Amino acid sequence: MTMISTRAQQVAAMADARARDGFALVALDGMGGSGKSSLATALVEVRGAVVVHGDDFYRPMDPEERAGLDPVQGYHRYFDWQRLREEVLLPLAAGRGGAYRRYDWETGTLAPDEIHTVPRSGIVVVEGVYTARPELADHYDLLVYVDTPREESMRRLRARGHDHGPIDWESRWRLAEEHYLATTRPRERAHLVVAGD
């Protein structure tokens, strides 16, 4: 068994222990490039988990307005946590399935003809930076922080050619992310901390 499969089994076991009525909602948070998506994929493979990607909840915004945000404003506005809460987390908490449209990175809008449904069964994983922010944390049964050294996460992002916008996107996004990590301390609030693969 690979290391990431072992970590996925560990997360699944803890999710089972904290589940209600056979259902567990799990947040996978951590720095960009830390390995959250890889762990989420492993949870699909080992347990058939359903995955909701935080990147699907990027907030549509005028590019000039977005470029003018400082790190604190970026933390509050890049990620549409209110839409994630209303369309996914609250319905699941109420015993129903969720449904949402994803952010389309090509057009900068919500994809008009894509409705993603989220069943309330088994393990549902919400992965992404900001997904365990304090306003959302109480909706989850399990908060997992994927811990990877900053230098390694940055190396991974660059190797992917990770760039969703203007040339300073990486630095602006990273500054907002670092503000989030420093002020809300998701690592310290997590029920489980795992190493990034």
C-alpha cells in the first residue's frame, strides 16, 4: 500500500468514527500544492468518497477589482465560502443532497450548464485552501490539515505551471493564503494533521 493510500485509510477511519447516520463531511485544508487533491483522489479510490473542490467556489469578479485586493481582502473575497455553505454544507447538514455550479477558470464565470450534485451518503470531502475557515468549520465532522513545507508546495505549484491569471497571481494568492493560515490557524484547529504526499 502506498503512503497516500495509508493516509487516506487513516482519514477514512477517523471519518467513520465521527460519522452520523453513516455519513461524514470532511474538510481537507492546507497550502496550495500541499497534496490535498491527491489525498482526496486517494479517498475516492479507497472508500468511494465524493469530492467537492474548493477551486469550484472561486468568486467571479471583475479582473481589475480582483487585482486591487490586498491580502486581507483577498482572503475574504477570492473564495466564495458563502456559496459553498449555502449550496453544499447547509443542505448536507439538513439531511439533503447539495448541488452547485463550478467556477469556470476559462471564462471567469460560473459554468452555466453544469450542475454538480453532492449526495448525503458515505464520505463527502471538501478539499481546498480556505475550506476549513472558521465560518465553515462547525459544518464538518472532521477537519484534516495536509501539512507540507512551503518550499515543497511552491515547487509543486510551479512544476504544474499553476497560473490562473496575471503574472502576479501566485504572489497575490500566496499572500492571501498566508494571511489565512496565520490568522485562523487551520493546522492547530484540525482534528487530524497528515503529511502531504
